[in-house]
Amino acid sequence: MTIYHFVGIKGTGMSALAQVLHDHGYDVQGSDVEKHYFTQEALEQAGIQIYPFGKDNIQPNMVVIAGNAFPDTHEEIQQAMEMDLPVIRYHRFLGEFIENFTSIAVTGAHGKTTTTGLLSHVMEGAKPTSYLIGDGTGKGTKDAEYFVFEACEYRRHFLSYHPDYCIMTNIDFDHPDYYANIEDVFSAFQEMAWQVKKGIIAYGDDEHLQKIQAKVPVLYYGFGEENDFQARNVEVTKEGTNFDVFVRNTFYASFFIPTFGEHNILNALATITICHYENIDVQIIQERLKTFHGVKRRFSEKKLGNQILVDDYAHHPTEIRATIQSARQKYPDRPIVAIFQPHTYTRTQTFLQEFAESLKEADKVFLCDIFGSAREHHGQLSIQDLQKLIEGAEVLKESDVSPLATFDHAVLLFMGAGDIQKFQESYEMYRNNEGQV
């Protein structure tokens, strides 16, 4: 029997794909570093074996799925090649796998993960749906008709996919270690658009997406009147957000989402658009939108004494602004404290001024040392370069998180794509040890 062995199984996409294959009845295992990652919990619950890296993990009758963070020189990949076993990169395997379903790719610089999670949640209320979300969540459903998945633009990996539908949430300059500029990013999305088989759902208020050309229909959603699907009459309540949807200027239906911020309305609007196109009953859409409680590491809240702690993946200036806006809408009477850990030196260098401007929207800013990545461990700048641009900003050390305790009744936003969670964990431990909770 074929065993699918994942090299780097704790990666968010890899973990999710392993769960999907496991649910579909395949024999799955994997290997990774021994450090604990939140993605391994779902794997352990599913009974998927995780081994420490070692070439002895590779055995005959295996298909090796290799995580994109690991080069061909990795000992397990080398061993598989020597044994003449199939070695398939994550994105290439996924590109072949989606051909078994009506596939819906969700891509964009921001909002991919939440939109993928939201669309999966809504669609599985109507039709058998398998899905792969970039927060490490995957589900394979028996006799699934649809496959909803997150498609990442990094290194143009999403060009391995030829989906039936593609949601494009926005185009923005990111991954400066790979993309040269915004035009380079646009060219990748344009190439992706040519590969879509049935239809593209695009955010119409984005100047770049307005220029997208395709062989299939392009449906636009947004706040502007020229969009095919338009959100109007937005009302923010204590519980969430109400809005009406007009389809080509004709009232369609009213919706409620238990979340805040314009970006969450747009995520819902993208979901509503594709569901309308696929003739899913409007009542199912309305009910499922009401019961979506988010994805991992996207405005994940916890109450600690009289403070609200929020864990969020925001690692780009646009995302930081959106997270602060959500906090202000949900907690208008509380001070907003941003605790931010920049992710990668190239991104920090490229967006240094933009990071400063977006963080200034908080009432107080704490900065953590820059988190490198598997690709880059050091750079020319330090966290003090960002600190100089933000008046009153302080550098926070994991060994002393006590300054956070002085912000009474505040919302503490722990933001970053590295290991910012360790600062939150240290703070929770500090508060408990001090007997303040």
C-alpha cells in the first residue's frame, strides 16, 4: 500500500493537505523539526504520525510530498531520490489533486486564509465540500463535489493550479525577497487568471484587479457602484456587522457577520458572489455566515483580567491597519495596544515607513525583534530602525513583558507571522504568576 510521506508536515499548507488525504482514506505520515507548532495538534488528533527528520523515515512504497521550505539537498529528499521514489513538491501535488473536484482557489495578497475558511464553512452547509485552509486546517469529505483551497502567490507557486474558479481578494506588493515590484506581482496574477476554467471573482475596488484579463467571466465585488456585487447600508453593532447586497444595482439580500472591519465584509462578499453563481440557496448563505467564528491566528481573542488579548497573523502594513480597524470597531471604548513582530528582514526593510504609519494608528506600540525565516536569518537593519519612526514606541523582550500589564482595560494586539505567540504566552504566564488574574 502506498504511504504518503510529508517532508515538513508541520507547515500550514502541508499539515492541511495531510489531513485532507488522511480523510480521503490515504495512508499518511510525515516528518519535521521537533519544535512544537500549533499545526501539529490537528495531525495528532487525526492519528497522523510525525517523526523527527531522518533519512531512515524514507521507505519503499512511499510517495514523498516535499514542503517548499526544504531544498532538494534535504536528507530525506536525497534519500527518496536515491531510492527512485516519486518526490512531488507541495504545490504540484495539490495542482493534480484538485482536478478531482469543482475547485475554487482563493488567492490575493491579504485575506486569503479567512476567505478560504469562510467559503468552506458556507459551502459545506449546502454541498459536500473538501477544503485546505492556510492556517493548517484541512478536511476531506467523502464524495466531495467542491474543493476550496488557499492558493499562495509566493514564488508563483499558484501557477501550478488550473482551478474552475478563482477568488482574487486584492493585489498588493509583498514578498520583496522574490517579487521585484507591484508590476511583477500583477504579472503573476494575470498569468493565474488565464488558467482559470469557469470564472473569476475579483475585488473590483482594487485598481490592479480592474485590469485583469481572462478567457472566462470576471465578476467584481466591492463597495463601489460599478461592481457586480455591491455591499451597501453597512451597520456596525456590538455583535458584528449588517449589510445589504445588491447584484447589478438590484437588491439581493441582507446579511450579518459576527466580525468587524471592511475587510471582513469583503471576505463575505466574495463568498456570497461565488455561492450566488453556483446557485446556493440564499438562506443557507445567510445562516452559515452568522455561524463562522474565524480561522486560527486571525483576530483570535482571549480575555485576561480586564484586558482583551488578540492573536493575529498580520505581517504587512495593510493587514495591520485592518486589524487595528477591527479592534476599534469592536471595542470603541478601549485603548488599542499594538505588539508587533516584523517577519523577514527584506519585508521590514521594504515597508519600513509603511509599517510605522500603520502602527501609529494604535494608541501605544511595542516592537519585538525581527523574526527571520528559513530563507534568511539576519539582515542589515534592526528593530530600532522601526522604533525611531514611531514616537513613544518601546522594544519588548520576551524575558520582561511586564510593561503590558500597565494598560488597564486595553486590547492587546499581538501581530506577526513569526513566533509572536511566545510573547503572548509569556505575558499570560506573568499575569498568572503575579496573581493579577
